[in-house]
Amino acid sequence: MQIGVIGDIHGAWDDIDTAFFNAAGYDALLFVGDFARIAHSRPVARRLASLQVPAWAIPGNHDAINLAQLIAEIKNRPLATRWGALGMQRRVARLARDLGSITLGGYSRHRLAPGLGLIIARPHAMGGDRLYFRPYLKRAFGIASLTESRDRLCALIDTAPRDLIVLAHNGPAGLGTTADAPFGCDFDPELGDFGDRDLAEAIAHARATGHRVRAVFAGHMHHQSKHSGEWRQTAARRDETLYINAARVPRIEADGRRRHHIRLQIDAEQCRAETIWTDNTGRIVEHTPIEPNNV
Ligand SMILES: [Fe+2]
Ligand SMILES: [Fe+2]
């Protein structure tokens, strides 16, 4: 089957994209979240609702939030984060409605094809060693720590098919500690690996219990560092798992003449990905096989 994966949109989606994906022949589309440019996801969600392809999405840290709340989360102000979380369940539900037939998941399990499950990981993840949006996660899912988050993901995996794809907003820990690693911290290299520990432990649990995690898709840590201007490695392979950071931001370049996404081809044996660039007439202008580093 062929799966289209779209990284952090951050406002960069228009009817040309919708028309392309409706005609591209994908069996499924996966969205790693961050629809909003900064804090308003609904205009993008309403445009995405015209897609006619089976699709799944995870909310990013810019989705269904308000700006004061996001700043409070970044600055770790417990009182303000609690205040900001008021109404977040309602905002997430509204986003899910706006997305039309796209399934907005989070701590959830789905079926991509016979024998191929999809695990949608912790919503609104922001990396590092902190459970961001804790007041919301506690209310919506009963999750109050990274350990509880890992346990919830493990429980979902335990009843999933052997073969799995994982969709997350931020990627797992363990793929490198440098700023240019797939989920390395670019804004403060001292912080090193900025991947999610709960997700890494859940993937390890999946392997230990006989699952094949075929691919893990995430974003959040944008490809180009805002601080140094350097580009990160965007893919890695460990054992049978292909890890891809899809967050090319902005995903539309050159006045709309270049539009980014990832194409995954997966069958019982193989799992290969390509970077695809399309233009504003819906033609593919570049496709480059992704050669992951073994980690
Ligand atoms: Fe993002
Ligand atoms: Fe993000």
C-alpha cells in the first residue's frame, strides 16, 4: 500500500494540495499535526475536510490551544497552564469536527489495512522530559505523567496486530543527542535528545512483545534549525523500524511551486519512503528516496 505523510502544515495548505491528494492514489494519509500557523488550526482543518482519502491525524502543540496557554506550557507555569487548559477538550472536539472525515486520534488504535495497525501516540507532545498539556491530558485521558503515558501506549500495543505504524507529533527519544539528530534539540543543544521517552519505551515494548513496528512518523522538530540555520537528519532505521521526521517547514516554498510530503510504500517485506515535491499544477517535480542512517 502507499501512504502519504504530511508534516507540520503551519498554515501551508491550499486547494491545490487538496486536489493533488484526492487524485494521487494514496491508500491513506497521515498528518503529524501542527495545522495552525501559530494558534488557529480551524481554517486549515476546514480546507483539509475536502479530502476524500482515508486519513488520520494527531494534534500538535499548536492545535486546539490558545497562545497564552502555549507560552505558559513553554515557560512551565503550572497555574497558567491549568487556566489555559479550560475548554481544551471542547477545542479538540471542534477541531475533530472541522476535519470532517479525517480521524483525529491520540492514545488510540486504528486499522490501516488487514494486519496493519496504526497507533496514534500522545497528542500535543512538545519534546523533552516534561509532560506538556498535563491538565488537559489528565482530564481527557487520565494521564498525569510520562510513565502513565507510556503505560497507556503499551496497553494499546498489547491488543494491536503484529505489524504496526506509529503516528506521533514529536518523535521518540533514542535517535541521537546532537542538534542535527532527527529529534535532537536545535534551540538549546545542551538539551540533547529532545525525543519523547514514553514513546521510545512503548516502541521498545512493542518489539519485546513480538510486534514489528514498521514505521514511526512524527514532526514537531522542524527540519531547519531556527537558531543555526542548519538542517537535521530526517530519517533513521533501527532493526525493522523506519523513523521519519516529516516536518519540512514551510512545507510550501517558491510561491507555491514546491510542496513537500513523504510517500511510504509498504508491503509484507519492504518499507520504503521518498521525499516528494509537487508543484502548483499538481505535478510531482522531484522524488528522492530517503536513505535512513542506521542507529
Ligand atoms: Fe511544528
Ligand atoms: Fe509542534
